[in-house]
Amino acid sequence: MVPGTTCEPLDELSAEERTEWAKFTRRMPPDWFPPETWPMLAQLCRHICQARWVGQCLQEVRAGLLDPTDEDALNSLMKLQSLHDREGRAMTALLVRLRLTSQQRIPDADVADRQYRATVRDTNPGNAPVAIDPWRNMRGPNESKR
């Protein structure tokens, strides 16, 4: 890999999975995915495509193709829902590990919020209710509360 270039999708990925790969690699800085993360990124792309397919199957079932009195069909539905849930959990775990969630990309936000809350708590000896302004870090220096 040449520094400053995005990594190409792995050959083992399907066309749909390669599209997902490109969505991630084009959005992030070129060095965000070093070669040791490629297997995880490939697996994330697979889980996304699999979850999409299972979701489509569930939509077909919801569209009325399922007989609610058919026990085998209901068991199939429960298996699909379980599989969809499992795919979602796998995607979430990989997104976190690859630092692709907004919470992961802003590491100091949680620390700053905890420090602010501690400051408010420590400067409020009577423990009177205090309105915490969630937009305080979003305003520019010359903007006031509205």
C-alpha cells in the first residue's frame, strides 16, 4: 500500500461487499485502515450485506407472505429475526473495533462532558438542580444561548 492512497477491496469480496468497502475507505483518511484491519473491514462488509438480505426476507414475510397459523412459517420468522439481530450485533462490534462510530471518532467528547458535569457538581454545594446546556460546545465564542 502506498501512503496516502486508499486500500482496494479484497478479491474475496462480492460486488456488493466491495461497494460497502469503498463507502468506508473513501470516507476515512487514507491511513485509517492499515493492512492488519482489512480482514475485520471485509467481515464488516459481509455482515452489512447479510443483514440487508435478511432484512429483505423479513420485509417479504411482513408483506403478507406468511400464514400466521403456520407453525413452521412462524419458526422460520423467529430464526430470521434472530439472524438479523445477530448480524446487527456483529456489525456494531466491528464498527466499534474499527473506530467507525461517531463516539469512537470523538474520543475527548465523553471526557469533556464528564469534566463539565463534575465542575457543575463541585460548584453547586447545595445540590440545587442545574440546567446542563448540551449545546455549550457547539456554539462559537460570540454566540449566546437562545
